[in-house]
Amino acid sequence: MSNLQQADPAIYSAIEKEVARQNEGLELIASENFVSRAVMQAMGSPLTNKYAEGLPGKRYYGGCQFVDVAEDIARDRAKQLFDCEWVNVQPHSGASANAAVYLTLMQPGDTFLGLNLAHGGHLTHGSPVNFSGILYKSEYYGVEPDGPLAGRIDMNKVREQALRIKPRMISIGASAYCRDFDYAAFRSIADEVGAFLWMDMAHTAGLIAAKCLNDPLPHCHIVSTTTHKTLRGPRAGMLLIGKDGENTMGKVAPKSGRVKNWSELFDSSVFPGMQGGPLMHVIAAKAVAFKEALDDSFKTYSKQVIANSQAMADAFVERGYNVVSGGTDNHISLIDLRNKGITGKDAEIVLGEADITVNKNMVPYDTESPFVTSGIRIGSPAMTTRGLMEDDFRAIVGMIDTVLSDPTNATLIKNVRGSIHELTARFPLYDFVTA
Ligand SMILES: Cc1ncc(COP(=O)(O)O)c(C=O)c1O
């Protein structure tokens, strides 16, 4: 990094401090991970210089012969990884991929049915401050407040709502839902009401690729994802179709009158629909990450992500914490802190003082505002990448409990911070920049 250090000391210093923070601290944000150096090298490559609007072999610019190779490799690997017929690797982010879904399947004003944002759904699934809630009419299903399905989705209720609302699209996927989805049941409801079915697997893509969770691709019309969470690639998005075919919306090619395939509609929604030039350096980095994810070691990693997440959830339950739905099937645990007398906001702050990074999160039927919240969301992907195992995660829960049980005790927090630094020092991360 010597060029950067000399050319721009201010930015170098910010990076240096952030790297030290990542090295020393405990990263428990469920949506974050640590990419390999190979992924970072592709992202930091001169491919950033290249304009390549269009698709491989059909670009609007010359000189694309080598970036075409990179994008074709990324597409082929993604298809192999998810066993699907079509992908578009160009979305700049998860939100961009989702924008292309709406643009393809919905007209402004159309109604869709998705997971309540306060029950784990994402901003791009109909929040009033997001384009999805501004341009389209959102209706929600949620999780049960109590009973045998507490914290889980009741598919009978989803069906009742779908029959009543008759949405044009049903969305699945979440930012804070700890249980797996029943895609076959969702598809049967979608078919019954004549709706499109969309899964946003941004959070769980890596676990799905590793076959640790149910596979949405055989059941959904379209699947979107990020590539940077459990999939452990660069910060970006992607669209996938399990089985391509003629679209049922009557869209035809203007000159020939040929009925277009779904894949063609989604390709043109990404470009020129809502993006300009693709980020070829990021697409190359996606290709590298997909190669890593195709390796057997990624299955081992993904299984460990879930084992660690479950060890953490069990340890919270043992210590009297209310884990939403009583546990987890994936990399996330959502902890309702209402019986512990501390808000999500305060928990996030005080844990941050001990160099434990989590995020405050609404819990289902929350009584606090989204800025305060009653819960925290905790995830295992990043620290599993660093090599931590179940016992380490149980020990972490002990440290979190120590801090949350006595949140104003500065000496205690300082001691926990010391223990965290000892723990992270045993699992080195990036040593190419030192603080
Ligand atoms: C379910 C879901 N969809 C979409 C996104 C948006 O991804 P991005 O931040 O890359 O736009 C997120 C990000 O947290 C997410 O959790």
C-alpha cells in the first residue's frame, strides 16, 4: 500500500485504522464477512478502468475482449454454484438487483406481498422511504407473536393474505429472520393467486450454495442476492433464474415478434433499465469468490457458520436471553432484550465500547422505535472466516452477557475489551497494513 500511503496519507490513515479495527475487534454483524486477498486483488485491479456497457460479446464499447473473459467466467461459475440456467452478475449491490426485479415484474402502483420490515424484512421490500414502498403498494405477512410458531412464518396465514390481497408478486427473504423458508409452499400459494415469486437470498446465498439450507431456485421465478454476506465475495449483487423460458407477460422482440425469455427481460432491466456501465473489477472479484465457494472447503466453512450460530443461540438461551423463535437455522440470531432491561441501541453502544460489533435491530412486535429497538442481531459468518469454533462463540456469549449485565461498569468493559483483543490475536486477519 506504499503508493497510497505516499499519494494520500489521509485516506491511507483511515484505511489503516479501519484495518486495525477489523483485526482487533469482534465482528458479529450478520451481514458482514472478510474476503480473501485474492478477491481484494481483483477488486483493486485496473479492470476498474474499463467501460463495458452491455453483455459479453455484445458490448457498446471496444476493447472488451478481456473483461468479457472475466464476466463469462463469473457467470459460468455462478451457474455451476447455484445449479441454475441464467445469472446476471452486473448489479452493483443487493438493492440494485432488487430494483431490476421490480422493474421487470411490476408496474408502478402494483401490489406485492412481502415479509414485514419490523419482522425481519429488508428496506427494499416495501419500506415507505425506499423506492419499493414509494412506487409500489406493499402488503405484509409477519411472524407469529406466540404459540408453537412463535417467531416463525405461518404459511396458512400467508395463503389467507395472498388470497385476500391478490398480489402481483410475493417476495421472500429477510435481513433478520433466523429460520429457513418453505419455498414449495410459497410457490403453491403464488400459483394459486397468479403471483410471481421472488426470493431475495442476500443473507443466505452462501449457505444455500453450500446446500446447508433449502434451495429457492427450483421454486422461484426470480432470485436476487448480494455477493458479500455469507457468500464472502465483493460488495455487490446478482440475479438468478433456475429454469429460463418464454416470459408470460407477452413481451416480444420488436422486429421479429419473438417472445422474449425471462432472462432477456431481466438482463435489460439491469442495463439499460437501471444501471450504466458494470463494475468490471468487482465482477472479476465475484468470479474469484465463486471459485472459492465451489471448493469443498466452502461447504465446511458454511456448516461451521451454522454450527457456530446455533452454539451462540443456545448459549444465549442458557443465560436467560429471549432468542426470537427459540434458536436459529442459519447464521443469524435475533435477541429480544426486553427482559434484560436494556434497549438495542444501548446494547450496541456498550458492546461497541468492548470492541464487540453488533447491530441494534427491531424484534417482532417491538415496542421501541427503529432508532432505539428492543433487540440486537448477531451473526457468525465473519468470525467463522477467521477460524473461531463453537467454544469460542460460547465464550463470546459469556462476554456479551458480562457487559450487558453491568453496562455502566467501565472497568469491567475494559477487561472484556482486553479479553476480546486476546481472542482476536489468536486468529490473525490482515497483516498487510498495521496500525
Ligand atoms: C435481504 C436483503 N436484501 C437486500 C439488501 C441490500 O443489499 P445492498 O446493501 O448491497 O444494497 C440487504 C442488505 O442488507 C438485505 O439484507
